Amino acid sequence: MRRLNLYALTFRLPIIIWQTLFFIGPLIFVVAMSFFVVRNFQMVETFEFDSWKRMLSRDFVWDAYVYTVLMAGSAAILASLIAFPAAYCLAFQTSARTRQIAILLLIIPFFTSYLVRTFSWYTILAEAGVLNGAVGLVGLGPYTLLNTYVGTLIGYLTLVMPLVLILQTVTMANIDDRLIQAARNLGCSPARTIWTVILPAGKTGFVIAALFAFILSFGDFVAPFYLGGSNPPTLPILIIDTTKAGQQWPRAAVVAVIMMVTLFVIAFSAIMYAYRKRASR
Amino acid sequence: MTLFLRTWLCLVAGFIFLPIFVSMLFSFNEARFPTLPLTGFTTGWYEAIFSDPDFWRSAKNSLIVSTTTAVIATFLGFCTAYTDYRYSFRGKSLFLAIILLPPTIPLIIIALAMLAWFSRVGMSGQVVSIIAAHTVLTAPFAMAIIRLRLSQIDESLEAAAWNLGASEWRAMREVILPFCKPAILSSLFLTAAVSFDEFTVSWFVSGLNKTLPVHVLEIVQGTIDPQVNAIGTLVFGVSITLVVISQALIFFRLQKAST
Amino acid sequence: MSDTKFMQTKRGFLKTGLASVALTTPFVNRAWAQTVELTMLGWYGTAEPDMVGEFEEANNVKFVPKYYAGGDNMLAALAQNPPGTFDIIHTDAEYAKLLVANDLVLELDPNDYAFDDLLHDDFKSFAGHWDDSGKLYSLITRFGHLGVSYNKDVLTAEEAASYEVFWDERLTGKVGHFDWHLPTLGQMSLLMGNASPFDIGEDAWKAVQEKTLSLKPQVGGYFDFGGTFAGLKNGEMLAMVGIGDWVTGILERDGAPVSSVVPKEGGIQWTESYSIAKTSEKADLALKYLAYTMSPEGQVKTAQMLGYPGHCVTKAGRALLNEVDAAEAQRSGQVDGDPRDPITLINEGRISYRDIPVQQTLEDWNDFWSEYKNA
């Protein structure tokens, strides 16, 4: 083992100091803050369970929790299912060059403001909006899409679809071609090939893609607020309400800690599942 | 089957690009409340934002934040990547975790954490608070890009330099840094672009020093105004330029490296 | 051929480019130059050019706004920014007393302002603007009334003349809320027959909560400032609780079929005031702006404000408004003798001033609001 010298420390210490100050510190502080109390609009640094008791005893917190998990879960599943055929097409039925260009194009949405895209969906989905205007021409509609869970889901999908599509495409493009060829030679139908070869071989990638979709949707406040009309609110909206309208940072911290623990559990299980070797038969 | 898949792919692409397209379209549409049919061509929304001092103020803040963030985040990313490339030590995975974890934590939680923490240490509502937060958010991207580059280096190069009597510092300066230059440049542009677009954390910690995306958020909260589309289109232009430069740098160098 | 054409377009393009750079430079300069800055915490639109532009020009000063919606939101903004961040605080009148109680604002000199010229006696000693010893801390500048806001294509003014209309089955899923507890719960309290809607006992508070919860199946969403406007304008929402002409007035100007009425159960008055932060280093300039808002010219600007309209509080202001913008004065009923004159409504006893809850805490109401949204 090399001796720890000044040179090595130069590359290590700044990271440790910086991340402690601006990442670990704030996160630990949020956990601590969930035990503080607010008196006369002032936060008092103590160790009490007031906020925890209060938040955990409220039905609406649990309702919001269940709703948020369900919606983020649906977004992850839907995004995975919808992206799959498209990714399959990109991975197996296009040239490497087309694929490369497609991935470059798919990066574009990351750099258009998500807010602006949501605002744009608002225009499209409104009752007097672009979509209803279009279907109105053939005598359909108008459909109410805004301020419903459909609106929220569309927002979530806008956020996660490019990422899921990219991850799935890369995953499938990296599957050893010989495996697929072998399956085909053995007379597997395309459906069976997907089921017995592609899904198991790309499991890690698919799970990670879905996991990211879940994480992003779980923490997003824009879609449920602007497209879902906060009806009902999700956990991120609850955090904003309690910090921006109330003064109750400790309670917001409770929600934040609940969210972090949930994410940790889900991410941990997903990763365990993704990397678990298939049991040999 | 193939036809179905192709159609499906086009539909998904349509879903992804429709809002971007619509936003650009309506940034040139006259009506204040965007509906079909289009009401007429105008550049009025662009004129409106260009004559709005608030827009320029936030653009200036965004510029300061994203450039400073890019420099610091790239430095942090480089240090981490180099440490990961060169050393193995106890607690290395913990060390890597503290820099790689931020993107997996919802922005809203980071935002709350930063707000509370900065108020506690008396650093809230300043441009530096946004910068500090953004460096944490973007450093992992810098790390990833630079680490990728380092994995292409011939490990004997650095060792050869030492054998020729160069100090570690000199080897760093004359071997590692030049080799990583394209990745470093690329990382500068990419982290700047990510920071330029971030609004949740900025919204919480910026106080009066709002950035451009926070300005957009305030417009959306305050009025329904196609200015948002115009700003979005402009910001898109800036971000995409940064990204294209960043990609071109990687691509170009990789090509060169492989020949 | 095509080459030259290309060159021409290119040159043309360059020209426009240069021209636009040249055009925008003054604005950039104005925004980036070092001028005196007055920071203001206010409702959306209160520091936009249409309001403060003239004052900025005359005093070589630049307003830097931080916008909020709802008094609780304002308190949070004050708490979350370091002291000294804001010079001027534009506040809902009922929250002014909290500013005074927490010793956040400067004392003002009543002699600086034309209190005799106010349109209503209540405005002269507005609750919470003066402390117990008679010192002035907040300056009343504008007001407006909240009632039932509705889409005229769906409801008639008669139908909208009671809060009960929100339960109409035509409105299922189409009733919107402005996302703030005070206005909505105040209206529900009026509907329950409470004469002082914000000063209610435990039982009455329970009843208000129950009544509010029964509205839930009708609700289409909870909106911020922008969402409220867009929802009504697009027809996403056909009626809105807790707002009034300050929203529909703008949409009316824009040609949307919406309106607001003060229903038979009575309406609620929002009142806005200015205070100066104790930590302000530019109090002199801030004082000057306060005086400006009370001047007839300033009053006209508050009535016409592009962000959202309000009513003048001074006679001189109203007179000037009738002179320079008779249409707006007519539209909003700010004409002496008009049956819709907001001052007449107050005199008829149909208006309750919005207040923070007297027998419960703000937190209780806020809490219930969260519960209602999640119900």
C-alpha cells in the first residue's frame, strides 16, 4: 500500500471537505431537523418527537404517501413498457449509426427546461387546448386530462421517458448477439426470445431504468402540481406546502426523511434483485 | 412486426418531442393564452423578454452560477476520478459514494436540506448558495466523463514519467492533465448545461438572486404567459450549444485516439 | 444565383442580429448597471414596470421583487431569507399585525399621508396597522372583494349569487380553489351564517370544516396564482372559490366569459398594505415609494395594475381614475353612486374584512387546509 502523502491528499481532501459541507451536512441536518420544534415562528433546536407524532398520526400524510408511491410506481412500469418496443426497435432493427444518432437526439430533452415542457403539455392537454382542438375536428372530445391523475402521469412520463429509452436501448444493444442468434436457430419465436433471452440478459439494465424512473417521478413536484392540479397532492407538494406556506420545516423534514427511507428501501431491493444471479436449476 | 415497432418508435419519439415543438411554435404565436388555431406570427414575446430587466438580471445570475459551478464541479470530478483511477484504499467505496450519490436523491429533498442548512450557517439567499448546491449536483457527471477518459490511458505512461525522474506533480501536469483535457473541457460544458437548467434547488435557496429557470417558474406561477415559451426556446438554444460542444469534444478526441 | 441569395439572407440575418443586439443593449445595461436597488416582497405584479416604472425613472432606482401568494407564504419568505433582504414589504392587511408583533417593521408618520382623503372611515384605523398605543406601521393602499367567480357560459349571475352554487352538479370536477386557506374557509364560514367569519367558536369551526369537506367531490384542483388565471380562462374550471374580481377582472379585460359577484351570504375584503422592513438601509427611498402609492397617480396605477386589479382607497385616486380611465372605473364599479360601488357594499354591511383566525391559530386553519387537499 502506498504511503498517504501530500499529493494523494490533494485529490482526496477537497472532495471530503466539500461534500461534507454541502451534501452530507445538509442531509444529516434534515434528519436532525425533523426532531426540532417551532415555537412562535422560530425553530428551536431540541430533540422531540412532536413533528413525527403529528405527521405519522395524520391520515392525509399516509394518503399522500400511498398515492405518491402508486403514481411513481405506475410511471416506472408504464415508462418501461412503453419504451420497450421502441428500444427493441432501436437496438435490433437499426444500424449502429442510426442508434448513435437516436441516442444523441434523445439527450436533447434533458436540456430543454422540464418546466417549459410541462407548461407546453398544459397548452396541449387543456380543454380548449391543442389536443382537444385536434380531436374536435373529427367530432370527438373534449376530454378532461388536466387536473387528473392522467395529467400527472403524462408529466412523469415526459420527465422519465428519454432516460428509460436510452438505458433500455443501450442495455439491449449490449446483449451478446450470439445468444439471440442461438435462440432463433433453436426455433424460438420473437416473443419467446424476448422472454427467455433478452429479459434475463438485460435484467440489470431494465431494473435500473425503471428504478431511475421511479426515483425521478417520486421526487417531482412539477407534474402533479401543474398537470395534476395538486388533486390530491403528492409528498413533494406536501414538502413545498409546509416550507413555503407554513413555517413548519421540521414537518417538511419528516416527510423528506420518510421519502429518503422509502427510496433507500426500494433502491436497495431493486439493486439486489437486479444483480442477483439466476438460481441454477 | 417491424412496421409495428417502427411506428411505435415514432409515436414514442413524438411523445418526447411534441412538447418541445409546441413550445417553440407558440413562442411565435400572438395569443396570450395558447390555443389552436394559431392566431398569427409575432416576435413580441421575444421582444418582451429582451426588454425585461428581470430577465437580464436572472440571465446574469444564471451565467455566473453555471460557469462557476462548471469549474468547481469539474475540479471535484477530476479529483475523484483520478483518486479512483490511481489509488485503492480502505473506505474507497464510501469515498466514491459521497460524490456519486446526489443524483439519486430527489431534488426536492436536496432543496429542503440546502435551504435549512444554509439558513443555519448564515449562507442563505446568495448566489454562492446556489453554486455550492449545484456543484454537489453536477460533480458526479464530471466524475463520470473524466473517469471514462482515464480508463483509456495507458497506465505505464504515468509510471514511465516517474521513472524518468518526474515528480508526481510534474507527471500530473505533463501526462495526466493533457491526456484528460478533452474530457475536462467536455465536463465543463456539460456541468454548465445541467446547472443552467436546474430550478428546484435554485428556487429554494436563491432568495432574491433568482436564476433564469426560477424566473420561468415565477412566470408560470404568476401569470400564464408565452414569454415562458420564448425563454424556454432561448435557454434550449444555449444548453444545446453547450452539449453539442461537449459531445463534439469527446467524439472528436475518441476518434483521434482510436486512429 | 442561389449563392448570392444565400449571401443576402445571411447578410440580412447578420443585420437583424446586430440590430437586436444594439436594441437590447440599453436594457441589459439598465439591468446590469449599478443603480440603487429597492427590494420588495410582494404579491405577483406589484413591482412590475407598469407599477413602479415611473417611480424608478424619477428616482433612479430599480425594484428587485420577490413574489409570493398568500400571507403564510409571505411569512415563510421573511423567515427564510436573511434579515435585511427586503426593504419594502407588501402585505395582506391581516398579516400586518404579525409583522408588528414580531417587531419587523418601521414606525410610519401618519402626517405624511392623506388619511382624511380615504374613501371609508374603516380604512383610517384599519385593524393591525396601528399598535395599541396608536403608532402607525402599515399603510393601506388598495383593496378588493372576494365572492363567487364563475364562467358566464354556464352560470347566470343569479345562480352565482350564493355560495351554494359550488355544490351544483353542473360544476362537478370543475370547481377550483385558489391554494390558500383564508379566503375559502372565510367564505365557507359566511355560508354557515357566521357574522364574523374569522372569529368563530369551536363548534362553528367544526361545522365549517364539515361543510368544506363536503365540497371535495366537486373540486377540480388547487392552483397558484398563474394556475387560477389559466384554469378559469381555459374553461378547465367553471367556478372558483376564494377569489374575486382581482382574477376575473383581468380575464374580462382579455375577453373571457367570466365574472365575479358578491353573493347574498356576503363577501370578503382583501386589503393590501405596505410596510418598511426595520432592517432596511434605504428607508428614505422606501418611504418615498409609500407616499407615491398614496398619491392620486399611484392610486390609479394600483387600480389598473396589470398583475391584478384593485380598488383605490383615496377619493383623489378614484377621481383621477374616473378621469383618465373611465372604462376601468365603470367596469369595477368605482363610481360614486354606482350600486356596485365597493364602498357602498361595505356600507351595506355585506363585506367582512379578511382576518387571521381569532379563536384558532393560523396553523389550525393551515393544517385543515392540508387535510382538505388530501381528503
